[in-house]
Amino acid sequence: MSDVLTTPTHSITVAPTGRIRPFVASDRGPLRAVIEATNVFRAEEVEVAVELMDAAIDTPQQRDYVLATHVDETETVRGYYCYGPTPMTQSTFDLYWIAVDPTLHGNGIGSMLLTHCEESIKNLGGSLVVVETSSLPKYEATRRFYHRHRYDETARLRGYYAPDDDLVIFTKHL
């Protein structure tokens, strides 16, 4: 009998490892790098994400932006989310950002972050999550991600970001 190594002919889903913890100031640089590495966001969008991190750092008692960070077993920052209550609503929350190190896409970290985010929103009395994204082809994986997690595309504003770039709004009732 010989020992033969074979290559799997199907993909294997790996359970995400690591943990989600509250965002801390030292996460800012690594998370900026994660966001930039996705090659999806424009420079001004990256700056907005960092501004929200700065708001959380500079005013820890604020409640407009809730951030949490995914770290692996070595405490390396691998992703994060940022959400906040939607002004003038009773129980609606906006998911502003969710990003994962692109070298780890498909390993369940995004799902882990989204589930954690939804649980956090529920714990604050939230019942509806709103997500806004783009219709550009480079956001196709993002739109599939939300569909897989039972988000409904509830609105599309044609030409919102640019003449060929619609605003796509997803919602999920918790």
C-alpha cells in the first residue's frame, strides 16, 4: 500500500477562528490597512471609516458608533464592524462598515462579525438593520454576502453615487 496525497476536488469550509472584542485605539492602523487592502473603497470612503474610528477613540462615551474588532489567535487584527442607531427611529440601526482582511475572505470571519453585530444590536433593543452598498460589479460579492445572510434588497436608488452606480439598500428584521 502506498501513501498517496490527493488534492481535494471540492472546497472545504473552515470554521472561523479568533474572537471578536471591543475596538481599541491600537486597532485603527491595522483596520485602515484591512479596509485599503480590500481594493473596494475609494480614498474618501477610507477616510470616513477612519473618522468613525477616531470618534470612538476621542469620545469613548459616545453611542453613535459601536465598533468591534476580530482578532486571530495571535491577536492580529483581521476585520471589524461599525454600526449605530439610526437617528429619529425607535429600533433601527445602520451597519456602516464591515470589512475583513481579503486574504481571509471565505473563511467565515465576515459571517462571524455580522452575527455578532446583529446580536449586539438586538441587545440594545434593535429590530431592524439597514445596510447601504453600491451596485458596481466590484461589490457583487458584498451583495451576495448580505443575501446569504437573509438580508432583503429593499430599495435601489438609480444613479445615486454616480450615473452608473446605484445605492443598494438591504434590510433585515431581527
